Amino acid sequence: MRITKERARIELKIVAILAISAAAALGASAESARDSVIKIVAQIQRADYEGDRPALKRLRDELKPYIDDKQIASRVLYWRGFALWRRALNGFNDSVDPKELEADLTAAVDEFDASAAKDPNFADAKIGAISCLSNLLYLNRKDQARVDELMPKGKALASEAKAQAPDNPRLLWVLGPNQWYTPPERGGGQDKALETYQRGLDDARKQRGSVADPLDPSWGEPELLMNLAWSNLHRTTPDVQASEQYARAALALVPYWHYVRDILLPQILAAKTSAK
């Protein structure tokens, strides 16, 4: 059958329309996936502050369908790791079985490692892994073989993160506890940790509002305020007034923060009453 020029033009136009429609559908699908992940991430962060460990586990699983999305895979993996990391940290406050804490932290490290593999320039994935490894070291502090296994990786990641993002407030929040428990003669100590937290808080405030992508981590200021509150309460010479100020500043940012509102602040107020 002979194809006329007019028919050929019509068929080409149809092909072009179909191609445009397919591209638009793919773009809409990608945008829909991104929007879904953003909503889940917001719920993860809320569940963390609320101390809702079951929700953190469920929400981590809800991100699974998106781990193969090339455009957002590194961030999806990060937030899956974050959910498990914070599930473990909240578990420490709730006296959860150490074996369960270790399982969450170990799985979180795997998620953070996978995130960093997808995007080697994404320092926050390494930062999350550093904290998980530090907590695994604490849980296994009496098992020298396990300590020897975990320590080199933690040190290597810390060196990489410091070189890559020295002013990242989340890195400083993660490094502070290690300094707190390290003797001054080895470069640590309470004053050193407090300086690190304060520097992190200053950086967090300078960077406030600078993160444009909601899938990129921007948390840090409330957490640093919380650690400054805890540290001033527990330092050798407690500063209860400063501790209360930092705790209330954290709650001004996150009023529903279970740990600060229901655990830390009552401890501070009890210490304040005892001091009188």
C-alpha cells in the first residue's frame, strides 16, 4: 500500500505526541515518587522526636519501594538508615534489649554505607554511620574482638567526614559524645565537647534555611541544644541554669520532643530544686 505524504506527516505527529506523553508520564511518576518520599521523611523525623519506635520501623519499610529510584536512591537509603538509627537511640532511653539495639544500629550502618556508595559526596551518610558505629562500640565495649573490628571503620569515616564537611553541624553533634568520654590528655574532655557542640550550634544557625531540597538533612540545631542541655547538667561542675535554658530552647523548636520534654527537662528541674 502506498503511503501518502499527508499520511506520513500524520503518523509522525502521532509518534511525537506519544513520545511527549510518555515522557510526561515518566516525569509525573518520578515527581510522584519524590513527593511520596518527602512525606515519609517528614513522618520519620516526627516519629523520632516523639520517640515512636514502632512508627520508625514501619516508615523505614515504607521507603523500600523507592530504593531503586536512581534520582533519589542515596537519600532514600539515608532516611532508611536514619529511621533505624533513631529507633536505636530512642531505645536506649526506653531500656530496650541491647541485642535489639545492636540489630537496628548494624542495619542502619548498612543503609548508610549503601547511601554513601550511591553518592560519595554525601557526607551525612557517613555521619550517620559514625554515630551508629560509636554506639555499637559502646554496646560491645567488653568484647575486644568486636571493638577491634568496629574501631578502624569508625575512625576512617570520621576522617573522611571531617575532610569533606568540617562545618556540618550534624558531624559536630556526632563527634561531641566521643570527645566527652575521651580524657583531656588524649584530646577530649568535657570542655572540648561543649566547645564542639557550641560550634555546631553556631554553624546550624548560620545555615538555617539554606537547605533547599527536603530530602537533604537539615536537622541539627535542636539536637545540639539538647546535648548542650544534657552536658551542662552532667558536667563535673553542673550549670543547671544553662542546662534549662538550652532544653527550653530545644523545646521551642520541637515542642513535642519526648526525650527533652518528658525525660531531660524533669531531670534538670529536679537538679534545680536540689540545688536550692
